Amino acid sequence: MSARRGMTAAADETVDPARIAAVEAIIRPHIRRTPTIEIDGAELGLDAGPIVLKLEQLQHAGSFKARGAFANLLTRNIPPAGVAAASGGNHGAAVAYAAHRLGISAKIFVPRLSSPAKVARIRQYGADLVVAGERYADALAASEAWVEKTGALPIHAFDQVETILGQGTLGMEISAQAPDLDTLLVPVGGGGLIAGIAAWYAGAIEILGVEPEAAPTLFRALEAGRPADAEAGGIAADSLAPRRIGERVFPIAQRYVKRVVLVTDDAIRHAQTTLWEQLRIVAEPGGAAAFAALNSRRCQPGRNERVGVLVSGGNTVAVDFGR
């Protein structure tokens, strides 16, 4: 794969460690290597050994989505009409940020449920923002209509090979920072993040998905043996509630994801509060979901099990903590 924009092989659907490493080399100048912090489970009242938190909420645009955004914009041909993206908020902010940095025009479609913090981010980066419908599916339909009309390049939030490869660079980074992990907890929405990370590790460690009970996208797909419609609500609906898991995502998740843990909205709220009060980490609901699996005891690791937890986003405001 060439590092020059527009030189990706569009027909290559492969997502593996070699391609993830190639994409990482391309996007590295444009993304942050976010830190990890190790804590003892006892600090949080958990009967568990060391816990490694990967603080991806410190990434550009406030979430891991910047990785996939830059992967798309730096490896695909960009037409004169620019790019278009549908998003619950974080993907839109990331595409808007990457487009701004690279001098590309971007049109971002979001549903009405997007948080004010995420909408403000998108506007801050100078993208043309359109609010379309109630849910992500409505924004996606509006984005697809715009692409059909103008010839803009669609940047899918999760079900695009370049997006998955970009998110996979997060797995590559974690494996270098915490090489002795046994288990990694990853939040799941459309699945681009967990697919990329799982493809990087390729079974070397246990990957657990974490979803809200109100939006069990991957959980329903694994039950059905294929992508299937699921509920799409709850506190994290602006980041973890597409209608179904991605078609490209599913085979990777089916192969490498051990299981999916479901957490309640109350558990996510409590996880946000705990992260702030105990560690001074600000996480949005979707960003705190993986931690909620531990904090609520839905996931109970062994005493000698070394667990990693991805804090995936921090685009929130104080009111979101319910205080």
C-alpha cells in the first residue's frame, strides 16, 4: 500500500495485521499515541489484578474515530465534491477534523439525538452539518442520498475496510503499550472498532465486546449467526446504537470475539461517575461502556488475569454525569 493518497486497492477486503500496520504508518503523523494507565482492581473495589485503561478519549476530536477517518482520507481517492459521513456524533467529528486538517470539504449528517458536545465539535472543525432524522439510520439515508446526488465520497462509520483498518491501529498501539494483556474489553456500536482490534490480535488474547442492553447489536448478530436488526436506544445511543452490525465487521467478530457482555444504562452512568471521581477521567456514555462491564461486575476477571479496558471517547458535558 502506498502512502500517497488515493493509492489503496479498493477491491482488497482483507483486514489483517499486515494491512493494519501499513495503514498505521500512513496515519501516524496525524494521530496521537494516547496513553495507558494501570490501576489495581482493589482501588475500585474489584477482586481483580492489574487493570490497564487505554485513554483514547484523548485522541484528536475526542475519540478513536480519528484513526478510521484519517485512514479513509489518506488512502482513498477524494473527488471534487469532497466527502460525506453519517454519524451519531463521534465519527462525524473525526471526519470533520481530518478533512479540516487535510484541506478537504466535508458534509456531515447527524440525527437529532446527537449530543450538543458532538455537534459543537463538528461545527468547530468547519464541516457543513445537516441534522437529519431521529436515529443514525435516518442520517445514513440522508448521507447516501447526498452522495448519489453529488458524487461525494462516503466515509462509513464502521462498515468500510479502511475504517476497520484505521481502528485496528488502536489494537496495534495497545499491544505495544501493554504486551502482557490476557483480556481486552471493547465497546461495540456498529463494530468497526472491535473488528479492527480483533483482527490485529487474531486470537492472541481474549476480546470481549461490551454493549448497552438497549442496543445489543453484536449480541443479536452472534445469536442469529448473521447481522440482524436490534434495538437502538439507551443512554449511549449517539455512539453505540446503529440498527445492526456491519456486514464486513461480522465475520471478523464471529471469528475472534469471545463473547459480548451487556450492561444497563444505570451501569454506564455509574461507570462515568466512577471514572471521574476515582481517576479524574471524563468519558462519554459510549466511552465508559467497557469499564461499566467491570464496574458493575457483569465481567468478573480472575485474580491473576490482566485486563485491558478501552475508554473510547470523551465528547460529553458535565450534565451527562447525572449530577
